[in-house]
Amino acid sequence: MTTGEHFSPRPLDRSAKFYVAGHRGLVGSAVWRKLEMEGFTDLVGRGSAELDLMNREAVFDFFAETRPRYAVLAAAKVGGILANSTYPVDFLSDNLRIQVNVLDAAREHEVERLLFLGSSCIYPKFAEQPIKEESLLTGHLEGTNDAYAIAKIAGIMQVQAVRRQYGLPWISAMPTNLYGPGDNFSPEGSHVLPALIRRYDEAARSGAKTVANWGTGSPRREFLHVDDMASACLHLMENYDGPSQVNVGTGTDVTIKELAAIVADAVGYDGEITWDTTKPDGTPQKLLDVSRLAQSGWTAKIALEEGIRGTLNWFRTNSDHVRS
């Protein structure tokens, strides 16, 4: 495809070279699995030891050498409330460099279809619920992860700018809270769901009588299994073309207290659950309006209870690695 040529969404060529940036991470590995299942035969991925995406020259050399036709940018520095609050410079600087390097190199080598993955934290803290795509840049961000959010907003803007200036049909997708096999279960860097899984699993194993969780338990959160996310990524690349980012989620949410109860039940923990209200809650509610995605023909399929049980099984099977 030449720059500026009219594009109509269509099935991707299963034999074309397809680069997944961040293919060993939670989302990237799920995308890789989905593409393999769908018959893509020329997938390209590089671990951080092979290709430092913050090294601009190395990224450009990689694109010049491999010349992928399609790409998903799932590489990012990610973390939960504690990590985002403690290391805002890292979350801003590292993610900006990763994005600018990959997007600039992909544009120079005219990658035909590129999907940029962001996060629902791009939306204002008090955005009207459920959050529509149009809420972007209409209010103040949540202070605990504003640095990460600004980096992701910059990525959306760069994709839109490439569309306007170069005519490449690139798109952006904004997933809700993701979980599943390959998640980060570390005590310092994990998000709420893997943190709860680890905490309750350890409590059940040790026979602890009490488990203390952060905050009040009242915030509402939406959770999407990464295998559903990967399915949505391919669907969007084959069925959507537009400048706006597309929300990806289930359209339903639960309170953190409800989530903790589901995890405790899956783990088999029957002790007392307490809440440390001196710790931050974060955004009171973060539910995405997924009507645009639904109108394109895609809805989530993996129920939360089913997904949590599968993730717990993965965590227990791989505990030697994730507990290091």
C-alpha cells in the first residue's frame, strides 16, 4: 500500500510479516497466540535483550531489516498504583521513547496497518460513566497514574497525526483493566487483580486468618481477559478504520470488594477480609462505553469468574517464575 492510498478494512494477509512489539508481555503474548491460532505464518518479535525499544537507532535498523507489513505496539512500561506513584518519571519518559521510536520507524518504512495499545487511564478521573471515546482530554487525570496516561495520550495523538499527514490507516485501542496468563504478580508492580490473586493464594497456603486490602473496596472496576483483548485487536485491524481510539472492554464492572470475594472463593480462602482505608482508592469508577466496538461486531466472551479461575491456575503452575 502506498502512502495516502484509500483503505477499506479487510482481512489481513496471513502470510505477511507481522511485528508484535512487546510479544513477551501480558498483552503482546496474547496477541501472538491469537495470530498463531488465526494462521499468521510470519510473526516477528524481539525481546528487550535483543532490541531495546528506547534505542532509536536500533529500532530504525530493526524496521529497515525486517520491513513488517503489519504491527501491534503492545510494548510499554506498566505497573499498578504503587509503581506509578513511585516512579512517574520512568513511566513518562520510557513510554514516550518507546512509542516515538516505534511509531517513527514504522511510519518511515510505511507499515500498512498498525494498532497502538493504550490504557483506559487516559480518560479524566471524573469522566461521565460509562466513559465514551469523546471524553478524552475533557478533564483532569487521576493523579496516581497521570504520567503514564500522558504518555499514552501522546501515542494516540501521534497515530492521529500520522493518519492526517501521511494517510496511513493506523488505529488505536484503549483496553480496560486487563488480566490473564503472563500477568505481573509481583508485590511492588502488580495491578489490583493479580495482586489479589497472589495475596489470597498465599493466605490460603499459610492458613492466615486475615487478609488486608488497600482502600475502602468501594471503587468499581471493569476487567477484560487478555485473550479477549487479543481477539479484539485482530478484529479492529480487520474491521475498523478511523482516527478515534476505540474502547475495548466488557461493558460491566464490579466493586473491588466484590472482586476480592470472587478471588477468595476461587482460591479457597475463607478467612476474614479487612480494608486499609489509609491507602488510596484511585479513580472511583472506570467503566468504558464499548458501544463503538460492539457496533463493529465484537463483544467479550470470557466471564470474569471463568477468567479468574484460569489465571489462578496459570499462576499456581508458574509460581516458581512469578514469585521470584
